[in-house]
Amino acid sequence: MWQNVAALMVAVFVLIYAIFEARRLEMQRKRDREDLQRQRELVTKEIEAQRKTLLLEAREDALHLKQQLEEEDREKRAELQRLERRLTQREETLDRRIDGLEHRESELAVKDRQLVEALERAAREHKERTKALENVAGLSADEAKVQLLKSIDNDVQRDAAKLIKDTEERAKADAGRIARKIVTLAIQRCAVDTVSETTVTSVALPSDDMKGRIIGREGRNIRAFETMTGVDLIIDDTPEAVVLSAFDPVRREVARIALNTLVADGRIHPGRIEETIERARVEVDTKIREAGEAAVMESGVTGLHPEVVRILGKLRYRTSYGQNVLDHSVEMAHLAGAMAAELGANVWLTKRAALLHDLGKAVDFEMEGAHHHISMDLARRYGEPEEVIHAIGAHHDDIEAETVEATLVKVADGLSAARPGARRENLEAYIKRLTQLEAIADSFEGVEKAYAVQAGREVRVMVRPSIVDDDRAHALAREVSKRIEEQMQYPGQIRVTVIRETRAVEYAK
């Protein structure tokens, strides 16, 4: 029973709590609705206030904009009024100018008529005066014009000739001064030692008894020596010396080395001679190649064919007037290169052509032709450029130099050869040779004067045109060259130039 009472009490308590909680929640919702209503009223009031504010501001802006538009409209109307006034003024000005132009046009028409009338009067007067002048001068107007133009043309030609002559004289004077400066500078820069080597043709012997051993039994030693070397071994009364004679300097050098070795060794028989000569050939070949390589290195010319270097080295045993040709070529390379650098020419080409210009002298006893033509053939055979080949050939006068480099090679050749001490020919022999050369040319009929030039490499023969005609001039050149070949001894070749010219001279007094 107590349990039922307790349960009933709990139920009553729960019921009371539920009723109380329901009332509390109802009160709470009521307060929330009242708060929400108040907030809504506040928001509505704020919105209404903002709307009124914005509306007021919009009205103020519209009023302000309206005032601005009205102000701009007034300004534009004022501007239009000013433009109208200016246009009106311009129209008035244009009207005045048109009136002035019409007035001037009428005046010009009057003056034009007056001018035409004046020109017609002037033409009539000019015609009358021209006719009067023609009657007085005895010439027509066209004839007078021709004479006047001819006189002016003569004056212009005379002035032009005088100007050309003055210009040429100034150019020659400047060219000479500049050329002397360049040549002097090139010589100063070139400090190559040139030794006039002498080709040894005699071999000293320790005693005259050695001559018999060189000859051998029944001459077999000397025959074997001459056959193997190609050199004539001359044994005469010269005490303690024999002479080697051969045109080829290399063969002569091989023979000299071999003979010296045989004499020093003392064992002279055909077998020993053959062995010694072979060793001498190897030694000379080695010296030739070393000399060629040294010349190439010294001159600074690179890229040469090995065979060209070997041929160049053979010039070590070649001399011209006592001047070693290899040293002469190296010196020319330095001289020509220095001048090319000063003139702004191709230094590489000039030095190359200068070094190879006498290449043909190494083999001129083996091949036909002038040495510079042989040099050109060798250079072409071993792939040298055409510019180098031309410069090589043009260092003699039969081929005209067409480039600056070719001219420099020719000038360097003259400088190296003509420098005092470079060549062995003494002054007396030199003058004697030139005198003989001129005397041979003077001995022919019709020759007015002969001049030996270029150190005796050329003789220029001036003939009388009344005696020697053109056909005879060619024949005379051949006859002079033929007589020079018969009566003179000279190195290289001599060019004979016959000059036949007619000069007309008159003096203005």
C-alpha cells in the first residue's frame, strides 16, 4: 500500500512539474515574440529613416546636376555666340579680300597687255640690233655663237690641262716623299744579315801526293768519282789543291763533302768512293731540308708544300752575283712584308710571293726557261694561289705587275739586290758591263741613244723614226739581243726595248 501511495505522489509531482514547465515555456515564447516584434519595429524605423535620407540626398544630387547642366548650356550658348561673331567677321574680311583681288586682277590684266606690247617692241629692237651687228661684224648670229663656244671650249681645255698637270706634279711629289718614307722604314725594320757566300770549287789537299791516290790506278778512282757525282774533278798544277767543276751547286756540294771525307780518311778506291758519296748525298739532303725549314720559320710563311720547302732549301747552295739566293729571298720577305704593312696591302700574300720569287733558280739548270717562269710553274704545281703566282712572275719586267703586292715584291727584289754589299760584283765590272751593253746597242744604224737600266737587266734603245720604221724596230730588237748574247757574259737575261716615237714640239712666244 505504501508503495502505491509513493507511486501516486511521484506521479502527482511529475504532473505538477510538467504543468509548471509548460507554463514557463509559454511565458518564454511570449517574451520572444514580444522581443522579435520590437526588433522588427526598430528595423522598420531604421529602414524608413535611411530611405528618407537617401531620397533627400538623391534630390540634392539631381538639383546639383541640373545646375551644372544649366551652367554648361549657358557656356556653350556663349561660345556659339562668339563663333558666330568670328565667322561674321571672317566673311566680312573675305569679302574685302575678294574685292581687292578682283581689283588687282584687273590691274594685272592691264600690265600683262603692256608687258606683251613691251616684249614685242624689245623683240623687234633685238632683231634690228642683231641685224645691225651682223652687218657690222660680217658674221651671222649662229656663226658668232660657234666661235664663242669654241673659244670657251679652248679656254676650259687649257685650264683643265693646267690643273691636271699641277695635280700630277703634286701627286708625284707626294708619292715620292711617301715612297721614300716607306722604303726607309722597311729597310730600318729589316735587319737580316746577308752573307755573300762563295761556292767552294776547290778542295785543299794535305800534299800533292794525294792527287795520285785520287786519280787511282789507270784513272779508275777519278772516273768513278766523276761518274757518281756528275762533277768534273780537275787536277792540275795548282799546289795542294784540286778543283771541282759543275753547274749544279748541289752536286758540287756533294762532291766537295765526299772528296774532303775521302782525303781525310785516306782510303780511296771505287767502293769507298761510292759509299762516301751516298753519305754525302744524305747529309746534303738533310742540310737542304733544314735550310728550307729555317727560311720558312724565319720569314714567317707557313702552309707551304713540303716539296716547295725542299726546293727552297736548295737555294742555300745557289748564288747570284755572290749573293746567297736563300738569304736574299728571306730578306725580301721581310722587306716586302714591312712595306705591305705600311701600305695596308696583303702582308701574307706579299711575304709568300717574295720568299718564293726565285724558287726557279734552284732548278733552272734542270728546266728550260727563265727562272721566274720556272718559279711560277713550280708554285702552280704545288697549289699556290694565283695572286702569289702572279706576284712571283711579275718581279721581272716581261710580266706587268697588276697588284700592289706584285709591285712590292718587285721593289723588294731591287732593294735587296741593289743594297751596297749585297752582291759581289765590283763597281768597275758593273760600269764596264753597262758601258758595253750601251755600246752594242749604239753600234746599230738608226739608233739615237741607248740606256742600260735596272742594273743592266734591260737596255732601252731610242731610234730615229725617220730611219727606223715599226717593222725595222722589231728586227732591231732581235739583232741587238743576238749580239749581246754573242759578245757578253751576264747572269740571267737582259731585256732589249726599242722605242720609236715622234715628238712634235712648238713654243708659244
